[in-house]
Amino acid sequence: MRIAFIIAGTGSTYCGSCLRDHCYARQLIALGDDVVLVPAYLPPRFEHDTPRPEPTVVLGGVSIYLLASFPWARQLPALLLRSLDQPWLLTLLGRGGHATDAARLGPLAVEMLKGPHGAAAPEFERAADLISRRIAPDVVILPNLMLSSLAPMLRTRGIRTVVIAAGEAAFISQLGEQPARAVWHWIAHWLPETDAVVSYSRYYARYLQQRLGRPVPIALLPLPVDCPPEPSQPTGRGHTVRVLFFSRLVPEKGLDLLVEALGRLRREQPGLPFRLEIAGSGASARDGFLRTVRARADELLGREQWHYYGELTGTEKWQRLYEADLWVLPSRTDDSQNLAALEAMAAGTAIVVPARGWYPELVENTRGGVLYRPDDQAALTDAIARLVADHALRHTLGRQAMVQVRAQHAAEIATRALRQLLARVAGKSPEPAAAEPEQPHDRPTAQADP
């Protein structure tokens, strides 16, 4: 098959959907498919050098912003608009995260969802023409519902589309009430134009059915994780329990809540040996937030009891994941997927997550972590204390996490499940997989804090 991924880039930072789709692309190429990566909005950033995306950014952030914001921009020559969407300029403008900050993007998001009916219609026409004429794929994968407005223009050109529903709700909720309502209206309008919708969780599939107010066929697939080989030697986990926060460094992910919980744990049980380790991207967009959290960590934990690594990738990322004893994410939002959680579990690290969004079924499916009541600082502290104090339980949960995530979500397994869906949509008949991928929702009950 010839498969085109639309990659919704974020400029200079990593994003989970970009890493996910790059993982898919590498695996599909290994299976013999012809894969093209088409960047949209901003250039993407990947952990691996290949495959490389197309040089042209479609629906470029500058041109879309100008067309959506200024009526006079609609009179500009098309060549001038396109000259402003050079990858180097888009990457520069994407630094700091403001170009993907939902609080600033309400009107722009609405225009993106209007697609052929909005001010940016000429850019959608150009994107659809480029995909159909230059790439000519059997099927196009849209990375999120925010790009479902591209589906009807591809359909009129005889191209089938699969859209991945993952993470939009949290973004849309930050747009403001009126823009959010308009965005959901247009998503409901365009979704019937797609040929298949993918979700990685039962929670989010149910949420979409309720939010859209009508049944929508949704394929449940396992979220892929690119697992390195298991280490041949012990990873050096020692007496001091390493509590790792590895996620985007933004308030929604709850790093400040973790610092407060560990401060409370230090006061209440001063004999428990632990150390907080922080890593992730996105800090430049919320520098004030990170500065405040770091000052609070100094105050509550002491400078020697925590460390900030900054952004981790590749070998160093996996080294930190293998060395960690706990991965904790006190998310304030109902996340529909989290690649970092799967990576931690694939490394044999037990997780502590709130009983909200996707996390209950993840813990249920893998038996690799502990849930706590959302928005309850005492419950978060107790869950962490339980695992810091119990080495045997940590080891058991971590081992179960590694085994089950690698069995259910390993990149080659998850990609074969996606490939079968793409083949049905495109009317192709791929070679059968060696084994039918096990769906990630058919697993035994897991450990959870009450």
C-alpha cells in the first residue's frame, strides 16, 4: 500500500502523536509498504532520522493564521503566502509553544475545522491537490479530529481517509466555550466524510459517542510503543526509590501536584528514601510554571532530593526509564492516550496515575500500576508511599507492566493491527499477520488503590 501520514507538527518540541505516527511509518516500511510523511501546520520533530517528512508543509501555520485573522490577507498572492510557510521560519515561530497553546488558538482552531467552508479554503485546496497529485496514496491517515476537515476534499479526489481520535477533548476544552462549541460542531459535520475512526481507549470512544450525540463506528487499536530490547543486566535500581515525572512540563500534567505530594510524604514519613527526577519538554511555553515548581521542590524536598534532566530522547531517555522505580503522572485532564506511560511500563517501571480518562483501563489491562482518586492529594501521597515502602510490590507491578505492554503495544504488533484496518479501507489484501493482535481492552483486573 501507499500510505500518507499527515503529521501535525509542533515546531521545535516533541509531541506524542508525531512520535506515534513516525513509529507506525518505520514499521510499515519494514513490512513493505510505501509511506510518505506530510507535515502540517508546523514542521515535526522526531527521535529517529528516518523516514524524513516531505519538504513542503501543508496548511502552514503562518498562512492559516493570516487568512483566518485578517481579511486583507485573502487578497495576497498565493506565492507570497506560501513563501511565509518555509520550514525554518515555522520552526522558529513554533519555539516557546505559543503556536500550539490552546488558550490562544480559539478562532484559528475554528477556521481549521471549517476547512473548505472557511477563510483558509484555498490552503485546504492546495493541500488536497498536493496529496492527490504528487503523492497519490491509497489511504491518508489524519492524526487527530482537528484535521477531519481535510477528509471531504480528499474524498472528492478519490482518496480514502482514516482519522485518529486522540487527545482533542483536552485541547478543545481550553479554547473557550464558544470556540469549543463551534469546533465540536464542525467535527461532527466532517466525521462522516472519513472512512474510519481510530481510538486507543474505550473511554475516549464512549466519550466521542456521547459528545457527538450519535453513534460513530470506532475501531479500537493498541497504541504503539517502540520498545528497545530488555536489558541483559540489572538496571541499577537501588535503596533510594527514584520517582520519575517524564511528561510535558505544563500545569495540566500535574508536576506541581507531585511535588506537593512528595513534600507531604517527606513530612509524614521522613524515613522513606526517595528522590524525585523530572524530565520532559514544553517548559519554555510555561517558564513561570516550571520556575515556581522548582522553587517549591527546593523548599519541600531540599535541593539534594530532586533533579531536573530537561528533555530526554533516545538512549538517555530509556536509561532513565530503566533506572526509575516509579513513574507518576497526576494529570488534571482525562487523557485519552499517553505514550510516555507506555514507555515507562515497557521499561519495567510501575506507574501511579489518577483513576480518570484512559488510565483505569491501562492499569486494568496490564496490572502494572496503581490508581488513586483524581484531584485528591492525600490519595496521591498514599499511593506513592505504598509503592515507595514496598519493594516487592513495585517489582511485581513493574515486571507485569513490562510483559503486558510489550505483548499488547509493541510497535510491530500495534502496526499490524493498524495495517489490517488500512487494507480494509483501501480495498487491499495484506499478507495475514503471524498472529492476530490482542486488543488492549481484553485483560484481567488490575491492582488499584481505593
